[in-house]
Amino acid sequence: MNSATNLEVVYLDGTVPLGQRANLLLGAGKALLISSSVDARYDCRELRVSPRVGAADRFINLPDGGQLLCQDRHELDALPQEEASANWLAWLERRWVVAMGALVALVALLAALYVHVLPLAAEKLAHSLPMEYEAELGRLALHWLDENHILHPSKIEPARQEVLRRGFARLAQGLPQQDRMRLELRHSRFIGSNAFALPGGVVVITDAMIEKAEKDDEIYAVLAHEIGHVERRHVLRLLLQDSATAVIAATVTADAAAMTTAVAGLPLVLAQAKYARELETEADDFAFDLLRARGLSPNAFADIMERLTEDLDEVEETIAYAASHPVSRERVARARAAAQASASPGN
């Protein structure tokens, strides 16, 4: 390898699950890794390239425990190689009929896993993991959203923010996860009018959603719904289910780049989380009970849901909330019924 070679890679340092784009310069038996946060030099003899598997991207293992992910290029053949395993994918590529049959079976298997197995497994695992683990995931996710400019500091007046935080604290008072609950206000043109929960008790609400509400009770109704997702650990269940799907699909197709992209993008998935209908219903019911316990009416939830629905054709940014939290007449009707039940004599 006499001439210099520039490889575009994804750098994984072995400690943080999120990769970063970098360049690897190869020449004269040396390797120079350059990115926004690292500048490292290696002897090419210290590198180890993963075996070729079909047309998949390949890993370059670094002596310090890090890894580089890059497209398969012939220049990699000049670097030290790891011991090759059976190249079953290349065998399939030469036998397309077998490959197509395997692909059909794979799709059916993944569909069955996604619909029947993963939700149940994610629920069991979510409730078995310690909250400390979930809280760390939430911290990393919020940091990623801030650092990548998906979220920006709120433009709401500090005094107004403090009022909403105190109201949020009253909602969370006495709940099992009270000590971990934290309200974060953010401005975001990308997300628009939205509110979402992150693992570990962090609830984010955007300035646009606050401005959409006509009274504070409507804001607290939205926050009560997100608290329901936290208390029922829906956020971690969704994260486990979506990440497992991505990892399984990437593993069986040998698409390591897709797996890296999927895992790295999980914070954004959480910000735009689409919960299954039964989880939304469970969070709604939790919110209605919580609102009534705090002396608030579930009608506030119905009011802001109806306003979001009415504005869908007029205000583009409200689509963000409706996409991740489907606004249906059924949900509004259930909120009205809950409000009426709490107002009935004997309740």
C-alpha cells in the first residue's frame, strides 16, 4: 500500500453506542484516524479487518478497542485480516433461488417476531431492568437531541417555565417514579407542537405545544399522558422493541451499516415515538385518573386534542404530535366520559 488511501468510516470508540463520521488515511504502513473528536495514529500491522461477508460493510478493529465501519473496498485486503468464517452469504448470492426463498422465510419470521414475540419480550425485559439503567439512557438521549440541534433552549419566559415545572411536580407527587420525574422545555422547529417522554422520567414539551394550549390545565393534561408512559415504562418497551427489530434485521442481512445507523438514531425515534394503540389507551387512562386525583378535569385533555385535530389542515407543525400520538374521536370521547364520571354524584 504505497499510495495514500482515504476511507470514509464510522468510528465507534467502544464506550458510547453512538458512532461518528471520520476519515481513515492509509499510507506508508501507517493509519491516521481523523474526526471532530479524535486524532489517532496506528501502525497498519495493528489493525484487523473483519472477514468479507457478501456485499456487507466491514469492520476494522483498532488496537485500543475501538472499531471502524466502512464500505468493502479492495484496499482493505492489504491490511491484516481476521480469520474468515464460512462465507454462507456469498454462497447464497450465487444461488438466487435459494436466496429468494430464504428472504421470504426471513420476512415472515421477522413479521411474526415483531407482532407476537417482541412486544411481550420487551414488556418483560423493561420491567426487569433497573431504573438507573433507564435513567442513563434518557440522559444520553436528551444530550444527543440537544447536541444534534433537534432541540434548542426554550424561548418561554423563565418565570413561566418555573410555573409549569411546579405544576408538573404536583402531577408527579406521590407517584412511584416521582424522584426521577423531570420536565424539560425546548424549542424545536423540527418537532413542532409535541410532547414526549424519554427513558428514566424525563418529559419534554416544546414551546409550540405550550403556545397551542389555551389554559394551563390543557398543558398538564398532555404532561399527565406522558407521565403515564413513564410510569408504565412504555418508553423503554418501545426502545427495546425497535432496537431489537433493527439489530435482528441487520444481523440476518449482514447490513452492519444499517444496524449502526438504526442504533445511533434511537434518540430521534424516541422523540417521534409511535406507541401501539393499547399503550396509548393505557397512558390515556392513567392520565385521566391522575388528573382527577389532582382536582383537574379530563375535559382539558379532550379540549386540546380537539384543537390539534381542527388545526391539522391549517398548521403544519401540529402534524408532528398527531403522527406520534394519534388523535381520534374515540380518545376524545373517552376523555369526556372520564370527566363526566368524575363529576357524577358519588365520585
